[in-house]
Amino acid sequence: MRYQVRAPDAAAYSKIALLLRDEAKVVLELPRRHTLAVEDLATAVLLKVRGMGATVEPDYQYSAEPAYP
């Protein structure tokens, strides 16, 4: 599953990007929008990222499974 992670500001984006580069597979980085796209996000990492103020949403556009059955 692919997720879209949005940080609230540039400082948080920098910290979150460092964490995700080590802990998940980052497939896209958009620093101007404070957004990253990641695959295979573990629950523990998801909770850390949310604790840093980011929002995490599934990105169904790139999902192999249909969003609406």
C-alpha cells in the first residue's frame, strides 16, 4: 500500500523525511508541498510520524487493489 505523508511545516518535513528514508521506502519527495509518498509503512513508524504532526492518508491512485469493490 502506498501512503501520502504531509508535514505541517518545513522543519517538521525535514525531520519526518529523515525518519522515513531510514524506516520506509520513500518513492516521492515534494519538499515545497511538505509531502512524501511512501510504501510499506509499518504501524510503529506511522504512529511516530503522526506524533510529529504529520497527516498520513492512503494513496489509492497507486494501489494495486481497487478502492471501491
